[in-house]
Amino acid sequence: MSVLRNKNFLSVLWVLTISLLVIFFLIISSSYFNTKEINIFTAQCYEKNGEVKLEIHNNVTSNYSLECKK
């Protein structure tokens, strides 16, 4: 019996594929919203004539810390 015709193999393959797609979507979504938050914070800080201190801890997930110094 061929490996690709095995129902268990195909089921596991579908579960792994869908799981990878969900994980990819969550990482992209998190990165997108973190970037929007950084842009909003930066704009508000500059409006108050502050200086933005941004430290990105993880490039994949955009884990960061922000500080607005006057």
C-alpha cells in the first residue's frame, strides 16, 4: 500500500498543514497589530515633542518595548 493512500497519513498531513497555516496567520496578525501600535504610539510621542525609545526584542513576533522621553 502506498504511503499517500494511507488514510491515517493523509489525516495527519491535513492536520499538520492546517496547524501550520493557523500558526502562520497568528504570527502575521500579531506582527501587523504590533506595528500599528508602534506607529500610533510614535505619532503621539512626536506630537508631544518627545523622543521615542523603541527596543525590538524579537523580529519574528515583533516583541518590543516602547518609551517616550521628553
